[in-house]
Amino acid sequence: MAEKDKNNKLQFTRNIGIMAHIDAGKTTTTERILYYTGKNYKIGEVHEGGATMDWMVQEQERGITITSAATTVFWELFGKKHKINIIDTPGHVDFTVEVERSLRVLDGAVALFDSVSGVEPQSETVWRQADKYHVPRLSFINKMDRAGADFYGAIEQIKDKLGANPVPIQVPIGAEEDFKGVVDLVKNKAFVWDDSTQGTKIIEIPIPEDLIDTVEDYRLQLIEGVAEESDELLEKFMEDHNSITEEEMISVIRKATIDMKITPVMCGSAFKNKGVQMLLNAIIEFLPSPLDIGPVKGINPKTEVEEYRSPDPNDHFSALAFKIATDPFVGRLCFFRVYSGTLKAGSYILNVNTGKKERISRIMQMHANKQNPLDKIEAGDIGAGVGFKTIRTGDTLTDEKHPIILESITFPEPVISISIEPKTQGDVDRMGMALAKLAEEDPTFRVTTDHDSGQTIISGMGELHLDILIDRLKREFKVECNVGQPQVAYKEAITSNVTHREVYKKQTGGRGKFADIQFELGPAEGSEEGLEFIDEVKGGNIPKEFIPSVKKGFEVAMKNGVLAGFPLESMRVRLFDGSFHPVDSDQLSFEMAGKIGFKNAAKKAKSVLLEPIMKVEVVTPDDYLGDVTGDLTRRRAILEDITAKVGFQVVKAKVPLSEMFGYVTALRTLSSGRATSTMEFHSYEKAPSGISEEVINKVKGIVS
């Protein structure tokens, strides 16, 4: 019986994230959830800088979410108490890594859309990320009280722009300032909110006359949308649509949502406290529990065989670390999702990625930046641990005797760099430690040292990303530093195939060095990044034990291209012949031959410079369209699309990153502060010859 109860407990757990474009109202929605579930007695407001989940100073000042905060709330439905672990993720593209790592460990998500703006660029990015990790989701059309609110228009955009199958489970009663309630298509009943009780009280009313036909149409759409799950239901509807029970509807909508065949759509106004309780009910009714997701797949590192771990507290322990944070009171905090088994505070686990044993001294349940200590944490839960010596985002934590490696998290490469130096001698050591901590927390933030100048270079996903990190250095770590000009992370590529022979010989007193390799160097044929290495050496001309050293030589050499020392994204090497000396040849000789061979061959392989191209979207009032497009054209933009909406225009373009520094300020000046823009990395493309020469000359210190 105990076993059954434990598994039943998981049935009442939901691990969800709230994801959306910046300003769609994610944090406000989360604040309302905390209020209605009794976590907060007072509602924190984003625009007043008092939101609970936006606990960083930088978040409160800017009114945006930067880190994904975690919290646990309880909500009662059908007489049962349900536990909801919520992660509030950022909407700004510079913090896309936070969304990526959160989605990797969630079972379901709520996608928020602004009823006026509909599907915005970052909504598309997070939607694709959720598709990548197969995360079922509900859609919530927020801000229904705003002028220009269009529930049905937003649904069309979800269909057209995201290629999803949105199925409304509610239709709004009124819109803009007349928005006062919804018709629940599952219950086939109408509800309005009592404004005098901050939306806490919901009153049932008859379905308004003017909505009867609309409700009928959308109810049919809902039943057709889930009919694949149940022919019986469709038949029942055709005979007498009032004969379908609420339980039957919930069960088939739930199955279709978890199978990602449909996305149920709801609406409301979180700021006006409208629709949040219904959203909480829908999270429990339609989003999966850990039991619905089923066993997680991984690889046994000892046998290389695929294994599974069940969402069961009695299975072997396995968890995935998805976020590292530095807490001023407890030190390094690691957020992890437990997929199987139970972990007790004070016990030892194995970090499979580092191969090291770690003792978790304390386990905590998080509520934004506050912690509640736990004695143990079980399968299906999200918590944080203290006591890790070495841990990185994406590491798998398991029972020592039963290791398994779970699928990790992939992170994009940084595209922008700046140099920083400490202001005083006292800041030198502090800066090194602070940067190491920040790099540990954020996998898209890199710290390197320039070999020629000795400068410290930090790299990230955008100007705002680096701006916030420098601000954190100052506030959290009390490090004052001077900041250089932003630099673009260029790359190099080779465009033609060349065949080359490299003989590496060194004769010193005693044993010498010798390696001889013949290879073809060219562009990679697949879309994979990195080195595509093909070993075609026959007859033992190069002994097998030296081949990995040749490969390593090329891998190391790729980090510095021949044009201006920028790394190569990918290349192909076909090693087909060579020779060795029985005494003088060793692994180091063949590695050196690979390194030198690359330098000499790449000079003949027509190297080109690649620059990062950004996907830019500008929303501007009609009056400034000409100025905005003219300015973008001057920045070497390729304009792709201009869409008219009521009173404003949406301009989509692809622009080289090097032309976009300071764009937010320039756009503000151009449009009297009324236009907004978003920018995210798109791809690397060949730089025009003039730009290429300029960059190469600058790197080499040639002043034209």
C-alpha cells in the first residue's frame, strides 16, 4: 500500500514553467499565482519593482526577469491538494540559456501571449525550444483588458507563426475595457469576476445571447480537435452535444495535450486578477505529472548501454543539475530535477560527468531567493542542494553504485566580447574569483585571456547580457572595473580543398622528433560543428596509436585561424598517408605535425572571415517607419518583411552584429522613445571583402 501511495503522490505533482516574450506578463502572472495559492499575502508588482520572483536588484530596476526563479505552491482541485513547482523564465533573448535549461527539466509549460501583440519574436524562440524538449503546453492570452486586445487574432497567429494546433477551451466575454469574464467550453458555462474581491470571487451567469453561436462553434472545434483521442465522444456530440460529461472532456483534452496534438488556449488579465485561478485549474487538469512523462532515458557510462529510470522514489537515484547560483549566505547552490529515487540530506552521490563523489550537506525547496530546508527529496521534484565542490550546468547526479548519464543541455556560443580590467590592485584577485563564479552559473558567459595583450576578455549573448554581468560584478562582488569597447566574435572558414604533406623533424642531442603526414584539408561536408576527421591510412604507414595525436593537433590548431587568429567553426581533414621513424616518432611529434600542417595548408585553402548575423525585429509607430528602415539599411541590413498592425509597423531584418552596437539608444532617439526592438543570433555568414580587410588589419595592428 505504501508503494501505491507514493506513486499516487506523484500524480498530484506538476513541474511547469511560464514562458513568453518580454513584457507579455510572465512575472505578473506568477505573482498572481503566488497570491491565490496563499504563498504571498500581498501582490508584488513588476512596475513597482516589488515582484517576489524578480528578486535581483537588476531585475527590479529594469522590470525584466533575468534568472529563472523557482518556487513551489499548492492548489486544491477535486478535493485533492496538488503541488506545483513553477519556474519563471526570462523573456529577453540575451537570457535564452535560462529558458533552455529550464525547459530541459520541466514536464509542462504555460505559454503567455500578449492579446494585442500576439506572437512576438521571443515567443517563437521559446516555442521552438519547448518543441525541442517535447514539452506539452497551455496557451494563455494575457492582457485582454488592453486597448486593441484580439483573442481570436492571437489564436490565428499561434496557428500561422508557430505551426501549432491551438484549441480554445474558453472564449472571452467582452474585450478591452469591457472584458469581464469567460465562457468555459469544457463546462459549457459562463463566468464573470467580481472586481470588488480582486477577482477572487467568480460568479456563474447564463451564457450571453450574442455568444451562443460562437460558443457552439468553438465547442465543436474543441471536440473535433480531440476527436482523434475518442471517436465515441464525437459520435456522442453529434447525437446530443449536451450529453458529454465534464470528466470525459477533461480526460481527452488532457491526453491530446500531453501527446502534443493540441495546445489548449485560455484568456485573462493577470494584472487585473482575471483568469489566474482558472489557469491553475487547467495546469492540474491538462498538464502532465511526472508519471505521465514516464521513465527517463540515459546511458550507463560503464557499459554504454541505454537504461531507464522510473519516476519512483524506490528506484536508483538520478537527477539533472540545471542551474548553479551563488547565494551570499549558503555559497554555491545547485538546482536539480530528480527523475528517480530519493536523496537524503547529508548523503553522498556521484557526479557522473566529473566522476567525483559529492556530499549534499543540505537540500532546500526554493521560493525565489528564500530557502526552506528539506530532509529528503524524491522523484518528480525540483530542489536545490548545497555542498557541491565541482558542478556544472547539465551534469547528471546519481546513486554511486548505479550511474547513468542523462541527455545534457546544449548551449549557444557567445557572439559578443569586451575586455575588462580591475580598477585597483585590490580588485585583481576579487575579479578573478567573481568571474569564475559567474561563468559557473551561466554557460553562455565565457572568460578568456588574450595571449598577446594579456587582457581579460568576457563574452556573452548580447550587450544587455554583458551589461548585467558587469553590474553584478560591482554590486554582488564589490569589484570595480574598466570596460573596453564591445568586440564581435568573428570566425573563419576555409572554402576549398587542398592536399598537403607536412614533415616535422627536429634533431637535438640524443633522441629526435619525427612525424610525416599527408592529408586533404577542406570545408566540412555535414552541418555539424567541429572537426570532421577521416582516417584512411593503409598498411600501418602511421601506427594506430599516433592517429589520435594527429587529430588532436588539428583540433587545437582550429582554435586560431590563419587570417586573423579567429576560430574555425568546422573543417574536414582526410588523413591518407605518412611515415614514421621507429625511434624518433612519438605522439607529440604527430600532434605538432597536425598543428603545423594546418597552418601551412589553410593558407592555400582560401580562408574567409565569417561575421555573426542577427535576426532583428523592430516595432515602430507608422510615422517613423521611413527613418527606421533607412537607418537599418545604412547598417547593412537585409529587410525581410514589413507587417502593418493598428497604428504601428513590424519590421523584420537580418543585420550584421558589428553594425548593431548601441542600436537601442539610436532607435530611441530616432523614434522619440516610441519604437522597440529585439535581436537574437541567427547565423554566421561570409563578411564582405572591405569589412574583412578592415577587421584583419585591425587585428594585425596595421593602420591604413
